[in-house]
Amino acid sequence: MKKEKEQSTNKSLQRRSFLKLAGLSIAGLSAGFPRWGHAAEQLPDHQTDHKHLWHTDKNGNLYFIPTNLRTSKIDQGIVEAKVDSEWKEYQVRSYDNEFFTWWVAEKDWYYDQLIAFFEHETSKLNIPNGGHHHPMLCTYGVKKSGRGDSEFHLNCTPKGFTLLPKVEYMQYIIETIQAIYNDPNADLPIDVFKKRQELYHEADLWDRTKFATLELYSGRPINASDQGDGAGCYGFKETHTFSNVMDNPMSTLAYMSLWPTDGTQSYFQGLADEIPTFEFRGFSWMISYYNPSNADYEKQVSDYINQEHCGYHGGACDIATNVFIISEQFNNSPGDDPYGRGKRTIPSYTYDDYYDVCNETRPVTIYKPKSAKKLTKAEKIALIKKLRIPV
């Protein structure tokens, strides 16, 4: 059965190799390739490796087994993590409607641009990275650990995260999308884009406690044959993210909108000139594709995220998965309204009254020039001071 599945997958991949033209990316710049000059001479003289985490299955496939995160109670809303050498239980929580509405709105725009291009409604394809698809994942490990190419055990990198379906709908979505890929009469990639766009609007399908991405360059380098210890063509088999998570699974994930609001959105209280910026704090749950001990859920998650990636890009379909488990949500939007500015929204938290008093003395100011006349230097400086958009 597995062999037939692989043959079917390879055949469908050949049919859609052109999809790489879409320029999509699900993992972003996850490797953080080293560029060292003379500073390399000051690197620590000892590095703690993770050889005890790596194994090889009976078919010669490399896999890892994390040892500092336990998810056996996740259905009860609890994750157990070893952070700073101490085991502790943390509550699993869901992102709010505000985030979901914003995320789907940006995803809609994203697909609308792609569909218009492939339906020849426009000849321009300019899809920006960032926004809903490329949040920043930040991790920290332990001293004297990792690849040996840095004196630091902090890392922050953009990753191509997406939403995860609820467990009861995951196989349905996998089969629905695969049926489109296998249909010889399907209009690829348009039919896949339209179906995914439709599914994202069905709010009940999605698990609001998690996000997921691929750990592209760890363990199974994409489009590279594993040689020796699995480093392949990269010269390493662990990204900085992976190395940190193996030592300390606590992570943060930060999204920032591609554009400020214009007052027509339903989220952020309908305010204009807000820059939706969300931060999530929680844990990175690394799942190795070839781990023979994977539970059924871990296998489904691996299949789902790999299908999303290799369906668009081709290439390997057996890459490690990183599931981000949410414990806290913050609104980091920088507007003058007291709605954001790094306040915790999940679980709710009551801040001191001085926050509101402070904001009452700072009315919202929007600069609207009366004409299109050329601005003086002084006017330009005044405009920059009044605008709340990032520059």
C-alpha cells in the first residue's frame, strides 16, 4: 500500500511541477546559513550535539525523537515541557476570532492574486512574503549547544506557518485536496486554490490551538540526498531552530499584517490605521516523518503539511513537521488606541488603570493633506511624526 501511495504521489508531482512558478514558500528562510570570517575563531571550543536524539529506521531513513515535550495530555488541554531543566505543565489555549478573521482575510487576498494570475486576468504576480504566512518563530536553547557556528543560542526566523484542521476533519481535507491533484481534468493549480480558499472559510474545520510548518532543512534536506550523518548538501543536519527546540521547546510566534487597516475591516474594532500584530507564546512540537513510534495524529499532521508543501513546490514529501502549540496570545499592535501595545488577550488579563489614562491624553491624529502640492522638508518631517505606519 505504501509503495502504491508513493508511486501515485510521484506521478501527480510530475504533473504539477510547473506550480513552482507560483513562488509560494511554506518554510521561509529557516536555515539561517552561516557567514563567518575571522569571528569563527572565537567560537566555543565545545559543542553539545544531539546524537542521542537521532536514529535510523530499517529502511535507512533518518529520524529523531524529542525528549523534552510530552503531548499525551494535549486532549485534556495540557502540554508537559522541560524548560530550563525543569518539567512543568502548561495550559493549551485557542487563538481568538480576531486573529482567525484577520488571517483568513489576508489568505483570501493571497489566493485572489494567484487565481487572477493563473486565469490570465493579470500578467503580474507580485505576492509579498510576510503577513499571515511568514510569522517570525523565536527560540532559545542552552549554552554550548548546536551546530558550532555561533556563540549565541538565540534564534529568530520567518517560517511558512499555516492553520491545522481539527483531528476529525484532517483526513477529509487531505483526501479532498489529493482528489483534485489526481483528477486528470482538474485545472491546476486554480482548483486547489479555490478549494482551499473555500475550506478556510469553514471556521469549524480548524484547530485553534495550533499552527504548523515544515522543518525543511533538518533531518531530511529537501531535494538533497542524505549522505553520511544526513547533512546532505547543506553541511549540517540541524537548523538553529531545530537545535534550540531540542534543548528547550518554549517558543514565540509573531505575526504582523502586510498592511494597516483602512476602517472597513471587521477586526480590530473597525479602527483605521491599525497594524494587526499578534504574538503567541507556547511550544514547538517537532515530529519526525519516519519515527516508527509516531501516533496516528502525528502521522496525519505530517501527511497534511507535507501535502501542502510538495503539492505546491514538488520535491520531498517526507519532511519533519513543527507544530506550534498555543499557550498565550498577545496583541502587539502599535496603535494609539489602548487595544494593543503588547497586551495579553488569551487568557484575558487586567492591566493597571494608568494604561487607559495614558491613552486618553493621546488622541488619534491622522494627517490628510488638503492638496497634492509638493511638501516642504518641514512638512515631510511633520508627516512622518504623525503617521503610525512603520517606516
